[in-house]
Amino acid sequence: MSTNFRWAFIVAVLAAAAGVAFGQTPLMLRASLDTSATHNRTISVGDYLEKVAAASNGTIKTQLFHSGQLFKDLNVAKALREGSIEMAAPGVWALSGFAPDADLIQLPALYGQPLEEQLKIFDGPVGRKINAELESKLGIKVIGPWIDLGFANYYSTRKPLNDFSDLAGLKIRTSGGAGQFARAKFFNAIPNLTPWPDVPLGLAQGTFDAVSTTNESVASAKLWDSGLKYAFEDHQFLGFYVPMISGTFWSRLTPDQQKLLIDTWAQNIATYRRNMEAAQANARDELIDHGIKFVVPTQEQLAAERAKMMADQDAIARELKLTPELVADATAQMEQTDQKSH
């Protein structure tokens, strides 16, 4: 064996031991988001990608595309299914067209309910069944618990929002999903579907008079510059982002790499959630500083509206094509919460 050959062999062995096979091209893990660089979903996924790249010993390279540079959330699930992108974390409202149970967050029984109680539902058996449905329909891998965006509320430009009745007649932008449309119609408003990157211009031009979103999303997009003046903080639903890996990419990973992706998410999701909750609180203060007037309905008012919605829950669940067993499970958990609070 020549000296040169021996050295080449040693280099190859050392490279393999470090996790990079000799001559192997690292896998590229690209993530597509449509929120801005300053939004906490973008920050969280960016942090995750950095940790995965560092822990992979060079076998996985990562790249983040934000602000809809590659795909808007309404299109990214299809891109994942087709293998056009490796990772995304779309909102559940953008997934209900593929897996209707993703719209379970819009269930009337959950309206205005506490954060920690809703997390129990979507971290538990109900959430796992929705994940399985998403994986089956989209050919993807859900790598762990969802990031909770925070509570969605209504925000308007010209019309003050002092009570539920003030929502009537407003054209309200939603992020999609039959559930948000049903909620807007319940309040006699007119639902509108507009991708998030197009919201600032749509507000400024009067395409719609109000939006259904969160404090942090309003602040990160500086929507006061687009005319938002009023907030009705009704905690109408708890938004979630689902961390998903393309099945095409997942199948190219070794078992150890797959474990790395799952473990890294599991080790950091609690931090991402705490950061998101802090961001929502800080964003609320920022919105007030920019002159947005908040009205917060009382728990009694929310309970009264929830009771009205519950009369139509079965019809709404059928319209949303929700699985009856999941509806029953989630409703039962919320009823236990209501009983504890009284």
C-alpha cells in the first residue's frame, strides 16, 4: 500500500467518524415561512435550523427563507408534498383544506378558553390524531409539538370595537380556513382571505376594514402604519404553527439524522413557546404605545358568546368536516375546565 493511498484512507475514515462520509454532499434543509424576519415564528425556526446544522457535524446544511420569499403559507403544504421545500411551519388554518381536523382550533367550545387548557388538548391524543392525519394526507413528518402563536383577536381601522355587535358589517381579513369564515359570519361580518404578506397594503387601500390576527403579528408588521387603530381582545382562537418536514427529505435522512431533527425540536419547543408568549405581551404594550385602543371583554361576556356559539357547534363541526370523536374529546375537556372555574 503506497503512502499516498494510506493517507487517503486515513482521511476517509476520520471524515466518516466525524459524521461526514468522504466525498458526501451535505443534505440541504431549507425552511419556508411567510412571516417577517422579526416575527417569533421566524426567529424560532431560524434558531432550530442553526442548532440542527451545528449538531449534524456538517451532514445537514440549513437555510431559512422568510417573508414569503419562496412560498406563502397557503401554498407551502403543497410544496412540501411535492418535495419543492424541505421544511415549513404553516398555521393550522392553512392546512384544513388537506386535513379538516386542523380547523379544530375554531371549535366554539374553545372560544376564549385559557391557553394552558388548550395546550393540553393539542399536545395530547387529539393533537396526535391531527398530526397523523396531516402526515397521511400530505406525505410529511410532523417533528413535534406545535408552536402556539398566541390568541387571535379582531383589529380594525376606522370603526371602534367596543362590543361584539361592533363587528357586524365589517369586512375582516382572515388567514383562511372555514372556521375563521364561520366565526366572522357568526358576528355578522364579511370574511376575507388575504395572504399575510399582502395585508399591510390591503389595509392601507381599504380592501378590508379589519383583521383577525395576534398582537405580535400586528406589531411585527407595524400595521399601525396601515391604519389599524382599535383592538377587540376576545381571544377568539389559539393559533398554532405545525413544524413539518417534507416526506421526500425525511426519507433521505438516516435514522440518526431523523432522531436529531426530532430531539432538537423537543429540546427547544418549551423555549419557543415561552418566547412567543413573551412576544405577545410585549407586542401588546407596543401597540398601545402606537395609539391602538384595546377593549377586553369580560370572562362573563366571553362565556355568554360561547354559549350562543355552542348552540350551533354540531352544525359548525359538520361544516368544517371535523371528526366527531375529536370534537367530543375536545369539548369534554373544555367542559371540565368550565366546571372547575365555577
